[in-house]
Amino acid sequence: MENTGDEIKRLQSCINDLISVLALPAIWSGSEPSQIVGTLLDALLAMLRLDFAYARLTDSSDGPPIEVVRLGHRQHPSVQPQQVGQALGRWLTGDQAASHFVVPDPAGEGEVSIASFSLGLQDEVGVLVAGSRRADFPTDIERLLLRVAANQAGIGLQEARRSGEQKRIGEALEQRVAERTTELTRANENLRLEIAERKRAEAQLRESEERWRDVFENNPTMYFVVDAAGKVMAVNPFGAEQLGYNVDELVGQPVLGVLYESDREAIQRNVAQCLKQIGQSMSWELRKVRKGGSVIWVRETAKAVLRVNGPIVLIACEDITEQKRAEEALRQAQADLAHVTRVTTMGELTGSLAHEVNQPIAAAVTNANTCLRWLAGDAPNIEEARAAAMRIVKDGTRAAEIISRIRLLFKKGTPERELVDVNEVIREMIVLLRNEATRGSISVRTELAADLPQVMGDRVQLQQGMMNLFMNSIDAMKDVDGTRELAIKSQRAENEQLMVSVSDTGVGLPAQQTDQIFNAFFTTKLHGTGMGLSISRSIVESHGGRLWAANNSPRGASFYLTLPTKVEAHE
């Protein structure tokens, strides 16, 4: 009866332990795997009076295994789970699960009996090991309890893993949703800013278009918009009105239709150049023909810009008709003044010019008398008479050339540009002024470059400019003592130019007034007009050149002028 009572107690204890083990999943709900294993090992250690309980869990993410150990009161408390796991390694393989062995105590001294069980199917979750120094360990009831505990733990751990995985998935999903929400929020904000910026740009564009339209429609300047083919795409009302048209009459028509015929070819070249240089401004002057046939001068500023359908040319036209008339009146006044100055200068040179003309005439008379004597003899000397007659022809030609040059200087007419040999102009002026220099005891020295290029200019104007410079030097030497020399030099200069210098040994430039000598009406001569040097500078500058002066050492002055060359002298 006593044995039966003990057996009943063991069964009751086993049932209680089994109930405790089966109740563990309720405690494990929502716990981490390490917490589940720790609770299991604590329960087994207490129920079965074990010396140690050890579990190793595999990591579902291929990380290091989780190892947990619980020790009985007789074991070394400092033993680490990894030490136990290392000592039990050879008995923790899958094929040894649910087996019984006697092994060296991994947590103390001596030997212990161990029983190992898989957690999950084929130890996919991990391994449970229970150890005791009792020789009868594990009994059938203990094995049953350990197996049930292992099964329950396997189920609880798999559930924890699934729960953890779901939690991780949920957290990852929440993070992705949060990140996506942040991205969408940022994208929405960027879109809002972009829409706001686009609206602002559209508003600015509308405002710019309105300003442009106001300028185009209401500005008192002629505006044309021309396509690459030369057709008028747009013209402002003021531009059409200035030409006597309305806008509809010009739009769609060739822009050449309102241009002066002789200007059309040049404008076509200019517009073509504009189209080659997109974005660069070009300016030119031309004539436009109004609907009634009258002509106006305009200065056009054009720029080609790219559009979706191809390049267009924007042209702003400024009416410069009055300016052109004023320039023409100024040119005429300058020409009249230059003519008056020439006539005045020639009047002052009457004696010298008369002497220049009388010389070849007197020589012709002498040669005529000689010819008559050779013919009047009893035996006329035909050869000598012929030679005398040839000298008469030569003297007559020389007198005619001098008179022709004088007539040109007296002639009043519009400037005519042609290729001019500057050395020839210098020689002609020296001939006309030679007697004036002789009367003043002035020697004339020339150093003229043989390869001097020709210039494009008005011959009479260049003659007058040279004559004014020569006369200015001659006048400056009339009252000086010592050597009186007029030196004239021509040579090539840089940048396709030629240079002429006129140097004298006269009184030099006026002190403190050097910068005024080219001003109109400035003179240091008692009976001077003050126009000679001013006219010379105007003539040189109208030919694209430059005229300046400097003092010589020890006395005298030099005048330098440059002129642009066009072609070589012998072309």
C-alpha cells in the first residue's frame, strides 16, 4: 500500500509538472525567444532538480545562435552559455537529439547524465539539453516531461519567430510607408513649389509680354520682325505709319519692298550675317521708301534670335533723315569754307604762281625765237629748228599743267573719291610753292618712299591739306635766323597705313597752346585766318586718318599725318 501511495504521489507530481509545462505557452505570449527559453529552463531546473539546463536557438536571419544556460545551486555561477555549448558540441547534432549520454560535467566537476531534445522539427529551431548527476536520469516521466516541454517550447519559439517576423515585416512596412509618405510629402511640396514657380514664371512672362507689347505697339520707334526668308512677320503701328502704310499692308510682304533699290543688296547681306551670328547685334544705315515715293534715312539695329519655328530678326529703326540733312549741310559748309580758304591762299600766292607760269612761257618765247633764227638762215637748219620746237611744246605743256593744277584748287565741286598717289600730290604742291620757298630762302628736302601705297581719297582735298601744312611751315620760317629747311617725308606705317611728316626749322609750336593749334580760328599770325590747320585735320580725318604735331629740337615743329591705304600704288 505504501508503494502504491508513493506511486500516486509521483503521478500527481508528474501531472502537476505536466500541467505547468502545458501552461507555459500562455506565459510566453508576446515574449522574445530568449525570454521563452529562459522561462523554460527555469521551470525545468525547478521541476526536475537539474544540475544545469541549456538551450541553443538558431537565428532565422543567419546570425550567430542564441545560447542560454541555467545552473543548479552546486554549479559554478560564472560559467557562460558559450562554454557549455562548446563542451556539449559533439552531442548537439541533429542525429543525437532525444538521446541519453553520460558526459563530463560542462558546468562543474565529474560526470553528468544528459538528455537532448530538438526544438521544432529536426532541430530547425534549436536544441534543448538537460543534465543531472543522478544515475537514473532521465526517468521515463522526466523524459516525457522534457519531450513535452521541448515540443511546447518549439511551438512557442516558432510562434515567437512568426510573431517577430510579422513584427519586423510590420515595422519594415511601417518604415517603408513612413519613408514613402515622407517622399510623397516632399514630392507634393516640390510639386507645390514647382507649380508656384511656374505660376510666378507665367505671371512674369505675361507681364514681360505686356511690357513688350506696350513698347512694340506704342513706342515712337519703327519696329520690324522679319523671318529668315525676309518676310515681315510683324511691324508696329508707328513703323507702318512712318512709311505711309497700315500694319496689314506690310505683314507678310518682303521687307525689301520698303527699301531704296540700291540699298537692297547690302541689306540682304547684313540680314544674312545677322542670321549667322544669333544673339549678336548689328547696326547699319539705309534708305526706306515711303508709300508716296519719298525717301527717309534710318539707322537700323538688328539681332537674330531663335524661335521654335526657326530664327527671326528683330529690327529697330531710328529715323535719321534730319541728321543726314544736317550732315550734308555741314559737309557743304565745310566744302565751301575749304574752297574759300583755297582761293584765299591762292590769292596770297599770286606772285609766286605768276612766276611759276611765267618761267615756262618765257622759255617757250626764247625757244620760238631760236627756232625762227634757225629757219631764217640761207641754209635753214631743220634739225636745230625741230629741237627748238620740241622745247616749245615741252614748255607749253609744263605751263598748261601748272595752270591745270591751279584751276583744280580754284574749282568748287563735290568731293570725288579715287585712288590717289600721295607722293604725286606732294610733288605737285612743291612745284606750286617752290617760288614761295625760294623767296623766303627756304630749302626743300624730300624723302619719298618709292613703294608707297595709294589711298582712296579726294585729290583736291588732299592737295589742300598738304598745301596748308607746307604754307604753315614756310610762314613759320620767314622771320627766323639760321638754317631754313622744309623736310617732307613719306613712308609706310603699321596697320596698312602710310605716314607723311612735314618738318621745319621755324619758331615751333606756341607754348601752353599746343593743343589749340588745330582749333578753328586759332592763329598766332598777324593776318592769319586760323582755318588752315583746322581744315587740314578735318580733311585727314574725313579720309580715315589722323593729324598731330610735335616740337623739334632745337627748334621748329613737325606735323604728322596717317592715311589708310587700300591698294598698292601700281595695281
